[in-house]
Amino acid sequence: NLEIRKLNSGNKKKNEKVSIGIPAEYPTFFVDKCKKNFKKETKIKKAFLLQMVRENFKKSFLLVIDSEDDDQVLPDASNNLHQYLRKEDILDVVSFNSDFGRNVTKEYSPFYEK
């Protein structure tokens, strides 16, 4: 029942308030698997893992990826990485090359850099 979403204007409502931070329960296994996968993917420059809490208090992991080809890399990440999270976890994948992606990562360090 893992919910995967690619964040775009349809997922995050305009002017919706969200809280962003480091996950309280950091998914080390997921991060390790991401690093292994990203090393094979030459188009990924860096990646951040944050937690997003929406106005309705629904939590999700927010994977922000800086890549050279978002149209290919973001769907691949969404489809291939969810298996490393618990089934009740929600994964939102967003491009670093968007206003939202750049703004939410300003105060954080990436867990992966090429």
C-alpha cells in the first residue's frame, strides 16, 4: 500500500502550507539503497531526503533529486525505490530544478552527491 507521488502542481495545492525537516525516524536502509542505485545512474548529481508534513498532518518522505534528465530520472526513482520503504510510507519525489525543490533544500545537506 505504499503511496508514490511525483510532486507537481496537482499534488501540492497552491498556497498549501507544509512543514519540512529531517525525518524523525531516518530510513537508513532506504538511503543506502538510494545511494547504490544513484551511483549507477549517471544523470543524478545529488539527492536530499526530507520529511514533509502537510496541513492535514499527513507525513511523507520527500526525495529531492538534482538530475540532468528529470523526465526520465524522477519516474524511474519513484518506480524503483519505493520497495525499500515500509508499505505504509509515502514517498514524494520532486525535482531539485524547481522552485519548490531548491527552496526546501536550502538549509540541508544532500545524502548523495556525484
